[in-house]
Amino acid sequence: MPVLGAFIIKTIWWMPPDGSLHGPAADGLLWFNLVVLGLLLLLAQALLIFVFLRRTHPNNLSERGPKGSKGLFSSTHAKKLLWRYELLPLIALTLLYTGLAIAAQRLWAANRFQGASPQALQVEVTGVQFQWYFRYPGPDAVFGSTRAELVNAPAGNPLGLDPADARGQDDIVSSVLVLPAGREVDLGIRSLDVIHGFFVPGMRVKQNAVPGMEMHIHFTPTIPGDYPILCSQICGSGHARMQTHLRVVPEAEYKTWLSQHGRKRAAE
Ligand SMILES: [Cu+2]
């Protein structure tokens, strides 16, 4: 029996392995929601069947109120029934759903409304039909300015980096997101055309990229590995192939990768 149970759980559990610090809390809340709401669904169906069978039984057709009362609809009895079968369950459900909503909102806000730590790595994510670009600020830790009219992917400037801005000279642009394990990263997510959805299932991260806005989300990848990055908004004919990946590597490997890309940029 336990083997069968494990098999069923493994078959229906569709989430990929989690590689982030906040992931277990998100997965835990999802499980909790599934179990609680699943039990409520079963309870509601059982009640429905019970009431249905009970009402149609011939012995129950002439139902009366409690002995001594004037009938089913005496006001004290009706009030009791109202509390027992309507108001109390309603209050209990309201409290339960409010609790679930507050727990979910707190988790959601922890990655967005609460600011990232000052030591967090800054990476800019840009969605453009049908590609993701990742920009690192380089050794000066400041992003150079970009101009929409300079955007020219075939010429090697997909983000429109302004060559006149010295702060952008050391910026590194990559089509793969590489992050060091164990360090918080603060992503500034934007779009150059339509709404895209930056989605990293293995990091439990999902945030829309909206033209004209920079949306921030921060998290800490913990387990080195390769994680798919997808677009979760239908953004045009090439939406399905708008994919890349996140490589979480040890800090030393990250530094090597960064310096190699920096040198490549300097040689251009
Ligand atoms: Cu897209």
C-alpha cells in the first residue's frame, strides 16, 4: 500500500525539483492548499450525497421539528439550524480562505515588495520577440544607458546600449543566465515589445515582463544545475521557442565566466 501511495504521489506531482531558497515554502503552501481544498471537496460531495439520500427516504418525508416544538420552522429551531448549517460553516470557510490568501500573499510579497539585500547581484532581464537577454553591469556595478533607436540585434546590440555612455562599456549581455549558487540575485525584468512571462519553474519564479516597466523579483538559487527558462505569456508566433536556461554554478566558476565574457566584450 505505501508503495502504491508513493507511486501515485510521484506520478501526479508535476513540479520539477526545486533549486531555490524560497521554493520549499512555496511548495509547502501549494501542498497545504491542495490537501485542505481536496478534503473540503470530498466533504462537500459526501454531504450532498448524504442529504440527497436522506431526503428521499420515505421515513424522512414527513419531517418535524424537535419534540415539543411547534414544527420545523419554529423561530428558535430555525435560528439554531441557520447557525449550525449556514453561518458557522460560512464563518469557518471565510477564516480558512482568508488565512490561505494571507499566507500566499506573504510568500508572493517576500520576493517582490520586500527589497533585496544590498549585497544582491543585479541582473537585468529583457524579453523581446522571441528571445531572452541578460545584462550584467560589469566591474563598475552600474548599468549603462540604453536607447530604443539603437536596438539592433543583427549588429550585436540587441538591447540598444548607448556607446557614448562610459558606464555601459563594461556591461555584459548574455543569452544564458548564469548565477552563483548561494547568492541572492535581484532581477530587473523588462520587455522591448509585448508582454512576456519570465518563468523559471526550477526556481519557483514567475514574473511578467511588461513594456515600459521594470519589474523586480529577487531570490537565492541554492543548488547548482541547469534550469529551463520559459516564456509564460503567449507573445506571438515564436512564443513556444522563446526558451533559454539558467545555469547555477559555484561562485568561483561564476567569476571565471564573468571575466571571460568581460574580456570578450573588451576585445570587440
Ligand atoms: Cu515571450
